[in-house]
Amino acid sequence: MDDKHNLAIIVGSVREGRFGPVVASWVADQARAHGGFNVDVVDLAQVEIPLALPAAPPKFAGDSYPRPNGMAALTSALEAADAFIVVTPEYNHSYPASLKAAIDWHFTQWTAKPVAFVSYGGAAGGRHAVLHLENVLTELHAVTIRDGLAFPNYFTAWQDGRPLDPEASGYAKTLLDQLAWWAGALRSARETAPYPA
């Protein structure tokens, strides 16, 4: 078995002119340098994500909605992941509709896996979005990581694709160390016994 954990970095915004890909690229570089992850960047702008869900939810645990073919790559990436980093902006004190739709189309893919957050925005740095996401992903039996990264006023805090804060890489290492620990612990637990949903 590969000692590295499969990490899906999810770019949550699909808005024109978005900053998310810049943040996600930097986070991916940090994760590769960390050495504990196989990194897959998943950009929701490249995925067909309908906002309208089928009328009836799945009847049994493990079932899913019939998903559009254009969502197959996203579903595969979520299933293969041992851990996630969600990169999100803050829109009106919450997170983008594209991210909520991607989450709502999937159930078991998040179960008993760790999720860390990297947010950006105005004065709050996306923290309101993260608070809402923690509630949603806890409902789906994911484990949210305490130490995230937030970039307030990102429009003046980044230059040439990198944050100006010299401590940002150290904060990223803390996030990645915790994420790797949880990814290993939860992967071992999933392999030992089915999660009691």
C-alpha cells in the first residue's frame, strides 16, 4: 500500500474572475512539498453540477442519486480521496452554491474522512464560509480539522501567486500534518471495520 494519502483539493468557486485557482495551486504546492500526499486538484468550474436534485433522496445508506455523466470525474475523485482540502471564498457570509451542490450530490464519499479548509475573502478571510461548511460536512460524517488557513483581504495579501505572510507556509504545514494524521487514522479504521452510519 502507498504510504501517501490521496488528497483531493477542491476549488469551490466557479465565479468569473475567481481567485480560488491561485489559492488552490499554492496549497497543492505546499501539500506536494509536505510529502505525505498524492495530490489531485478538483476544480468545480470544470464539472457539470446541476442545482436541481432528484425529487426523492436515496432510500438506503450507500445509495446515491443517479448523477449526470459530467459528474463522474468528481465522484471518482471524492471516492478515491483519503482526505480533502476545501478552498472556498466567502459570498454573503457563506460559501458558494457550487460547493453546496457538489456536496449535496454525494453522501458516502465524505464518510469517515478528514476535511481541512483554506478560505479567503474580505476582513473575515472566509471564516463564515468555513463555519457553515463544518456543520454541513459533520452531517455527512466527515471529520473537520481544527487548524485551517484563512486569508483576509486576499486582494492585497497575495503577490505572484503566493501569500505575502511569511508564516503562511508554517501554518500550511500544521494543517497538513494534522490532515495526514487523521487521514492515516481514519483510513486504518475504515479498513478495519465498516463505519457505523
